Amino acid sequence: MNRPLFGAMALAALIGAAAPVAAADTYAATKYPIVLAHGLLGWDTAAGIDYWYGIPGDLQSHGAKVYTTKVSAVNSSEVRGEQLLQQVDTILAITGASKVNLVGHSQGNQSTRYVAAVAPGKVASVTSVSGTTGGSPVADLIAGAAPAGTFTNAVVNAVVSGLGSIIDLLSGSGGLPSDGNAVLTSLTTQGAANFNKNFPAGVPPTRCGQGASMVNGVRYYSWSGTSQITSGIDPSDSALSLTALAFKGTPNDGLVGQCDSYLGAVIRGDYALNHLDTINQFFGVAGFTDPVALYRQHANRLKLAGL
């Protein structure tokens, strides 16, 4: 697959390093830079709003080197993975590091796994946060209601692709390819199963089990939540409580099932967090569990592992 043809300066513009913060200590000072990869309909900073709300700055204040990346808001995991790989190459060139620690939220799970599979020598670890290892029943419902070749499918594709293009434009990365049907295919349970066949590292061999914690020299970790309404004042809580109906009572965070989020060494799968809480959205309103602290603790975990 051909990589997106970005010029070096244009590509560097898509990569955001956390604004310099005086490190209070070295608690999160990992050996390799931490690279954050967003999920579906994601961004790095768009219209002044950070996707990883408050997380990069906190990590940096505890000694970590942190980079946020920007790939197509809407596209297949393979296309997004190629875009992420090119940005990893740039980060390695900028920092002089030999490897990076990849952290992927939601669909970023598949993007980071793609990079680790095609370039394992450049990756020290992959961490999935509320990741789509097993796909999502929500995507299954949408795919079932808008089958390929139908007018409904054309409308859904146009709307989702258009929304992705708007997000890319607002984040300063207009021109990235957007494909609603491709992302829908990636996130269905069947699409995820196909992806897992091609990129099996860290995937649990049995449902709700843990996967290999190290493959080809790359460490694999995951964590996720199983709540939908966590604060009562977060406007996303109500929406996620509705999408949670697709899971028919099985534990989920509103968009991804607990067992479907597992990858590698499962740190924990039942935090009192919903799908957006795990990136500290909506603007840090996340209930009683502090997601920022989870990233800080994980950075220390990577540090202690020599990563």
C-alpha cells in the first residue's frame, strides 16, 4: 500500500508536541517518546480543543516526551496506519529516538497495531485505550441498516465522510482522504476479525482473555471502561447510554464492549469511564475516576519496564 504523499514540512505540521512544560519530576519519563493516536472522528487540536484533554501536558510535567498525531478522521485502519507510520518516522527523526511508545484510543488501536506490525523495530510498545480490537456492535447496526449499494449507504457514506473532512479542516490538516464506508468496514465485528487475521499481535486467543504481552519485541497493553453515565453533567453521557443499547446488556463503554477492547496485557477493563472519558472529554468532566492519572501511571509502568 502506498503511503500518503506528504511533504516533510507538511507532515511535520500534522505532528504536535505538547507545549513545553517544566517537569516537576521524572515519574513519567519514559525511555522512548510517547505518541498519541486518535480514534474515529478524531483530531489533535481542532478549533482550540485538544482531543487528549489535559493529558499531554500532565505527562510532560512528569518528565515524558509526548507527541500527538493527526491521521484521517474517517478512513480505514490500514490507510490511517500508513499515515501514522509516516508521522512516527518524522518523530524519530526529530527526537533522535530509535523507538516510540504508541498509545491508541478507539480506532487508534488498529492504527497503532498496524505500525507495530509493519515496522516493529520502530515501536517499543502499543497501548490500546478503549480500543476496537473486536470491533463494535454499534458499527454492526449502522452497517446492517445501510448495506453496501443502497441509497441509505450512499447517504451515510456522504455524511460521515463529509464530517471527517470538516474535522480534518478544523485541525489544520485538510486534504487528508476521507472514506465513511472504509471506516465502517474496519469497525464492524467482521471487519475487526479480518484485521486481526492480518495483524494478530496481542489479540487474545479466546474471548475475554488476555493476549500475548510481547510480540516481535513490542510490548502490548490495554485498558478500558464499562460505564456510560459517569458525571451526570457531561452531554456525551446521554448519547453513549443510547448507543450502549446495541450491546444488549453486556459490559461496554457506550461504543466498545469490555471484552472487545482487550489487547495484550489487560491492565483493567472495567474503569468507571465511558468511551470519551478515557481521553478526558468532555473538557475534563469524567466523574470519580481521573483518566489523566491513568495515563501518568501507565507512563511510569512503561518507564519501569525500560520503555
